[in-house]
Amino acid sequence: MVNEMQHQGEPRQDALLMVPIATALIEADGRILHWSGDAEALLGYTADEAIGAKAAQLLASEEQRPYLLELFQQILDGRGWSGVFAVRHRDGHNVNLEFRTHPIAGPGGSPLVLAVASDVTTLRRIQADLAVLDGFFTQSPVGMGVFDPDLRFVRLNEALARVNGLSVDAHLGHRLTEVLPGINGEEAEAVMRQVLESGTPVVDSRSHGRTPRDPQHDHAWSASYFRLEDPGGRVLGVSSTIIDITERFRADARAARAQERLALLVDATASIGTTLDLRQTARELADAMVPRVADISGVFALEALVAGRNVEPPDPEAPQLVRRLAFASNDPLYPAEALPVDTVYELPTDSPYTRALTTGRTVVVPSWELPLLSEGIPESRRQAYLGDRPRSVRITPLVARGTTLGMIVYSRRGARESFAEADITLGDELASRAAVAIDNARLYLRQHQTVLARQQALREAKAAQERLALVNVASTRIGTTLDLAQTAQELAEVATPRLADTVVVEVLEDLVHGEREARPQPDSSAVLRRMAFHSVHGSTLKPIDRLGGVHRFVPGSPYAWSLANRKPVLVPRMDEAGMAWFADDPVRSAAVREQNVRSFMVVPLIARGTPVGVAGFYRTLVERPYEDDDLALAGELAVRAAVSIDNALLFTRERDAAAARQRALDEAWAAQQRLSLLNEASNRIGTTLDLHRTARELVDVVIPRFADFVTVDLRETVLGGEEPGPVPDDGSVLMRAVAVGEAAPDGTMTGAADQVGETSQSAEVYAQSLRTRRSILIAEVTEEELRRIVASPDRVEPSLAAGVHSYLMVPLVARGLVLGGTEFVRTRNPVPFGPADRSLAEELAARTALAIDNGRLYRRERDTALTLQRSLLPQEIHRTLGLEIAYRYLPSSVVSEVGGDWFDVVPLSSGRVALIVGDVMGHGIRAAATMGQLRTVARTLITLDLDPARVLRRLDEATTAIGEGQFATCVCVVYDAVDRHCTAACAGHLPPVVADPEGRARLVELPPGVPLGVGGVPFESVEFTLPEEAILALYTDGLVERRGRDLDEGLRLLCRTVADRRRSLEQTCDAVLAELTGRTAEDDIAVIMAQVRPAGTDRIAILPLTGDHAMVAHSRRFTRETLVEWGLGSLADWAELLTSELITNALVHAGSPTQLRLFCNRMLTVEVADEEGEAPRMRRARTEDEGGRGMHLVNELAHRWGSRRTKDGKVVWFELELPPGTSSG
């Protein structure tokens, strides 16, 4: 029965091994040496009985022994024997055994006989049985197979091989899952393992799938399994029989599906329409469809049905509104989140949905062509979900009693087969039953709403009656007084127990404090004061805070939210949503949970449109939750209570306001006195920039109205105008008394203090105040305190005798610097200094300190600026031939800062002189510094023999380069003493004044120009000639501009004063200043006055050269004769040589010279004028050149030389230094 082939080279097993095989080992003397178990089974002798016994005596009869012994000897001799021999059993009967014997050598070479025997009868029977079984196995039409313990095929019949479509050999040695991968082989092997382990046969185990015989269709088989064992109980494997039951399986599947649909229909009948709730019925329909009919199902109802309106037949021409009531899906990939329930959609008139609703028939649409009723799914995701093949979607209208109520949309997904006819019928039947249930719900809802409306009307009427009664009670009991706490308590008592078990009334803290409106909190919290707490007997709610306690409620609490939004809060149940109100308030959250709060309301108290507080209503005993009716009643009570509370607040506020007004009047009078003193101090302290006078003004203001004795001391560096350093960290401070005052006429206190001008080390309290920069008030002065106040012990007794009883020390601090201190003492005034006096003294000291520091800064700034300004102005005016000059510079005595006025007198070549006056706009060091820069630039430019207009143009560029916002005015006049000729230009400056000897004065008309620094505007020079003995005056605007006086009037006064000459030019200059400025100057003043004087023929000589053909010789002779006449014969040779070179150069390069002029002042100057405007220049002469060396000669021998343009051409000049000891005239 068992195939001889074993798997993977294991030893083969013959089926006959199932027959017992006895073995025995016999020694040469015939004794049994070994006895097997099978020998014991066949013959009955145990091993203990057999081993050691003689085999012939134990196993043979008397008659058989000789033959047996002879046969045994043959075997020992090496001749093996096999055959059948009758052996005696232990019980006495004979057993026919078939023997095989073998002579073998034992240990030490001793001969042994190995005998192997089996029962002949059993063997014959087994061989017969095997022949029968083999015929049954090979001829059976039923598939049969045998598996070893590893579930590998060891034998199978042809019937099974045909069923599987493979040869027998293809099965042997392989497992079922390896041979037939297309069936549920793992399940079959699991059953076979169970049979192997338990030994319990399995009948009709089903398996299914596809085999190589018919790989295109599924088949089903019924298999039975039982375990194979040998007689000893050893497990040999599993045997199976296989029957093909495909047709029966398919019939059973059809019957099962029919039964399933029937069961579904029965279940749907029981589960759809279990309630009259529209949405519940829709969910029941969707759940019934999935997964037994479809994979996806959505139920929609007409919006008119959901809204409770009459349902009209859908109009094919009008868009339809539907609401998704339910959705079900067993496809995890379906985008269910984009299909929310209770969403309303408008169906286009041409959509399949509208067609199904209007026709009342099912519409089938491919999934690719049907738009999803969703607004939140991207098209790319929809396409990805639909995949590469469409599935049919069925849209079935829900029709009941001829009325279309909605639709159900369902479809299948994945590899599931399409809808069969039975599926369609089942889906239509479910939809029909659901439609009836939905219509029943609609009809019931309509009827139920009518009943509910009647009941609601009755309840509302009763509740209104109760509310009216409670409101009437509230009208008589709430607001009986104008006491705020009493009014709040009345509200709490009226509302219990009819409306609440506990009532809490809270009022905004700002309103309780008398504010007209509560200030909104930055974090939207609410600050409330508890005014009432009232509970019925047995209430479990206990107060968290005492009456009158103030608590800040977080923004998320019901109290803060109600006030912020001016809306009530209704919490019917303390579920998760109710507890969320206290999520940010752990104290109240725990109290609500522990004290069994079932329901609560918080109602804002609003009066005149403004919240005044909140009322909280709590139920701890009554189980009925609060409803809207309760909230309305609470609102009625809150309105009346709010008005009463607001009236109480108004009354309290007015009462407190009246008391406050009286206090304010008293304080106002005192403040008025202090303000009057401050006002007087503002007018009287700091009238000047004098430090001592400012300190004296403080003393005069406060005595006797504020203090009876006052001292003012300053630090030594402050008096010197310097910035004081830090106050020493310990010890006393050196101070100088600058002002002392006393109300008493006897001067007792004054004698006990430092006198003005004296220095001393400060007292302990004084130094402490200076170090801390804070005032020190000693309201009641004791002798001990007085010893800390005075600078020396000998001043204690006089102070006590004078009646010192109150002391106030205030440091003088300005701009972060400690300048000094002032002491205020009361002796006669019995009222001690108080905080208000301290504030007043600090204000007086601050103003005084600022005035003193202003004086200090003014002195330092003015000294610095004046020093800078004086260093920048000309320190000496050189005497100029033919012109007497007087000048004045007067700093302002009113303006705190010096200005930028300047003047300059610049000697030029050929006896000419430049007079310059300018004014930099602004004051201070910056203006003075700018003035210095402009004066330097102007002086440099004018020495280059530039025309005044060109000087101003270059000066304008320099001003612009200095910096934005720097402007200046300037007038420049160049005077030639030979012909009294003037060339002038103006840059926004006042015009010069010219006065002739006859007493007439006039303003020189010059193009006004623009101030320097404006840029882009040309300047123009004007020429004029001064009469003999005439006076030319240049000045700045500070001379003629005065407050209350017109500028033209000032100019006219200047002209009259200059025309009215004094005995000398200096006296005339003084008269001008005295007449126009008086005792003070409101601005800086700079004045230059120049008077024409005879030049003298001994210093100027002129030789015309026009038309002179021997001009070189004449010029040389004229030069020598003139210098000899002037006593400068030592210069004649050099002057004659250089003069001839200039004239020769002019003849060669500029045509005919026109004039030779000699001028002697501080230098000897020789000028040659010609009609050519181009300036001469030196050029390098070659060795063979006969000329070209004249200007080199002039450059080497002259002190300096140059040229300047004139209106007729130019003038080339050179200068020679005068011999030592020669008078400059």
C-alpha cells in the first residue's frame, strides 16, 4: 500500500514491514544470545526467558530436535538455510515461521548464527489484503492520495491525477501547495496537519480554485482525510479521497446568494424604518446596501423634505437642491472626507441625478462620466481613484406614494463582479422600502410637529404666567434701596428657589470704585466684586470667595465672555462641553465637579447700554436642565436688577463725588497757593544769567510764604562755569554760600549760617541729599536730627533758640549734574513740611537749578565763543597810505551766544587795500568757526588780485562746501589810494555808506546779490570814486536793526550820524555806536569806517607812456630820479633794471604800455599798465635765444611780482623791500 519511494533519499520502507520480523542470535553451543521484541510477539517467550536457553530445547519438539541440531551444524559450517519450520509457541502450539539464517563471526572469532523469521500465515493474509487494496486504489473513480508526515505525495491514483491535470510522477515527493498553487492548498494542508496531530478523521473538507486541467475556471472539491498508522501505533501519513463537487458548489453558491438576499431583505425590513427619524432611516438604508449589495452608497433627500416643506414633483427645467443624509463605504481608499453628511448640493438640470429624480427611474452611469457631489476633492485625486476602468453607478430615486423624496447612489469597486439581476432587484426593493419609511417619517414629522406646537404653546403660556408672577415679585422686591449690596442680595433672593438653587451676583470692580465706565482689560478678562451669594437649603454649592472679594475671571470663563459679548451663557448639562467653560480656571472647574453643579446660566447685567456686572444661576438639586425659557426669565430679572444696581452706583458715585469735591476744594486752595507761588517763581527766578542773582531770587520768592529761613549753596566748580564732577561717595562736600534769607528781623538764623561768599563743608544730611539726588524731609526736627542738619555743633543751640521745627533739604540738579543745594526751614510757621510742600520745593529747586545751569552754560559757551571769535578777527590793522581806518567789534549783550560777524582790512599790491565785512547767519561756536573759515578764504582770495565779484563767487562756493544750512552775507570793497577809486561787490549784505565833507551821506547802490551759500547766482562789481576827505562805512545788520525800529529808519539814522562828523574818525565811530545801539547791543556788531586822506606826492609817482617812442629810456630815467628823490637811491639800479624788463615785455607781448606808476608804502611797488588782458608768464629760453629771460629776471630779483586785470587791460607789478631804517611814510 505504501509506495517504496521515499522523499529526499530517506531509507525505503516495504509495506511488509508492517508484518512482525523476529530476529535471534545463537551461539555455537546452541544457546540464545539475542532475542528481539518481534520474536517475543510471535512466540510468546520474553527476552529474559529466551536468552541463555538452548534453542533446540526451547523451540523444537522431541521429534524435531535431531533434525534441527543437524541443520544448525550445517549453518555453522557456513551453509546458510532458508525455509519454513514449525516452531513451538510458549503456550504449546506450533507456529509456522519462514526462516532466513546466516552464519556470522562473533567477538574473538566465535561462530554465531543469525536467524530471521516471520509468521507465514500472517504474511499470506497481508499479501492477499494488499492485492485487494491495490485493486481498489487503482480502479476507483474517486481520486485518492497518500501523504507522508511531511504532507508530500507518496502515492495517488490516476483518477486524482486526471482531476489535477498532472501526471502521477509530477505529484510524488511534492506538497499540495507546490503542485497546485491555484487552489486554497494552505487551508487543505492545515486540515491534514490537524488529522496527523489529533488522529480524528475529517469528512467533506471543501477546497476550491483552479488547476492545470482547467486553468480558466474555478472548481470545488470535497475531501476526506484519515491518519495512517502501523499496528504499533506509529504514524505513517495521511490518506485522502477527493470528489469534484463544482456543479453542486455553484448551485449551493446560487442558493446561498439567494438566501443571503432574502435574509438581507428580511433584515432590511426589520432595520430600515425602525424610527421615524429621517436621517436615521437614511443611515439604515446606506448601511443595508454596503457591503452586501454595493461597496459605496450615498442617500440624498430633497431639501424641501428635510426643511419640512411640501414636496413637489421635481421640475426637469429647474435645478434641484438635495442634502446628503447618509454615506457608507467599505473601500478605505474612497475619499469619504470630501463627502460630508448634511451638505446641500444644487443639481444641474442636465445631470444624471436630475434625470433620475424627474423620471422616477433608476439611471445607470459609468463612473468616469458621473461628477461627484463634492466641492473639496481635486480632479487629479478623483481620476486616480477611478482607475483605468469604469464601473457602473446606479442612481435610484426614492419614490413613495407617487412622490419622489430623494435618491440613493451606489456602486461597486475593485475586482468585485458587476451587479447581477438579483442584485439590482434587491437594491430596488431596499430603496422602495426605505422610501416608504422616509415618507412615513415625513408624515409623522408633520403630524408630530403639529402636536408639539400645541404642547409648546401650552407650556409657553404656563411659563409666561409663572415668569410674569416672578417678574411682578421682582418689581416690588428688587431696588427697594439705593444700597448696592442690598440690591444685589434682593436679586439673589428673588431668583431662589423658583429659578435657581444658588444665585451669585458680581459687579464690575471699576464701577464699584466710582468709575463711570469699566476700563476694558488688555487680555479681555473681567475684574468683578462679589456683591451677593444666596442658596436654598440643601444646596451643595459653596462660595469660593467671600462677599466683597475681588476676582479676575479669565477671558474664556462664562463671566468674562458674557460681559465681553453682552450675551448670556446657557449650559444645560455639565458634560464635556459644559466643563470646557472652566478649562482655564482649575479652581472653579474643581468646585463645579465636586459640588454637583448640574446646570447653570450666566446673564450680563446691562443698564443704559453698558454692562455693570453678571448674575450666575446654578442648579445643584433640581435635575431639570436650564432651557431657553429659564434664560428668558433670568434675563427679565437681570434687566430690572441692572437698572436698580446702576441707580445704586449712580447714587454712590454722586455721594462720593460730592465728598471728593469738598476735599478737592480744600486741596485746590492749597494747590492754588502753591501754583501761585510757582507762577511767581516762574516770573521772578532766572530773569538773568547771573548765578548769584538767580539764587537770591529763589530766596526772595519763598520767604515768608513757604519757609522762614532759606539757604542756597553751590559747588565751587559751578561758580567757575565748569561742569561739576560726581559727588564724593562718602564724607562732606565743599560748598559756597551764594544766598541766605530769613523772615525774622533779628537775623538769628542768618548769624548761625554761612555768610554769602563763605565756603564750608556740608552737614551729614546735606551731603546725603547731594549724593542720592533726592530731597530729604524731616517734618519734626529733634535735637538729635538737628545735629545731623547743621554743619557744626555750635549752630545747634542758635537753631533751637530760633525755633527750628521742620526742615527740608532739596538738591539743585540740572541735566543730570548736582550743582548745589537749598535748605528750607520753618520756625514761625507752625505747620510742618508735608509731601505737597516737598513736591513744591522740588519744583522750585528744579527751576532754580535749570536757571543756574543755564547761566553756567552761558558763561562757558560765551567765553569759549568770544575767545574763538577774537582769535579769528584781525588783531592789528596796518596803516594804509591815503586812508585812515577805524573799526569796532561789539559782541551782543542780549543774545546768549556770540554771532558770526567779522571784518577784515587786507593790504594789496600798489598801495591798494580791501575792506571786507561779513555776517554768518546764526550764533554760537559754529557760527564763529564758520566766520573764521570764510574770513581766511576771503583774505586768501583777495590777495590774489581777484575782482570783488570773483572773490564773492569763490567765497560762495567755499560756503556751500562747509555744510548745508550755512549762509553768510558779505560786502567787499577794494580801494586804490592813487585815484580814490573803489571796486565793490555785495552778497546779500546791507549797502556801504559814503559821507562827503559837505555833510551829505548816502547809501552806495550795489547789486544786492544773494547770501553766500545759496549758490548758482552771479555777483557783480560796481566802481565808484570817493571824494577827498570822504568817509566810507561798512557794517553788519546788528548796527541798524533794533526791536521796534524799521530797518530803513536805522539806515537813515546811520547816514545822519556818519555825516555829522566828529573831530576824529575814532570819535565818529564811537558816536555811531552810541547813537544806534544805546547801552546794549541786541546782536553782534562789526563796523569799519575809512576816511580818505591825501596820499602825498612823495609816495606816489606816475609817468604816462602812451605815444612815447623812447619809453624804455624815459621809464628807466624816471624811475631812478624818483627813487633818488624819495631817498631810495640804493634801490635805483634794481628798480631801473626790472622796470625796463616789464616795459620791454609789454612792448613785445602786449603792444604799447600806457602808464608807469611807482608807489612807496611798506614796500616799493612799480606798476606797468598795458591794454592786453592776458597775464604774463615765464617761459624757458633756449641758449641761442636773444630774449625770453626778462620775467625770469623779475621773478629772481623782485620780492614778489604779479598782475591784475583792469577794465582797460592789465597791470603788471613787482615789489622791492625797502632798505632797513627807511620810513614807510
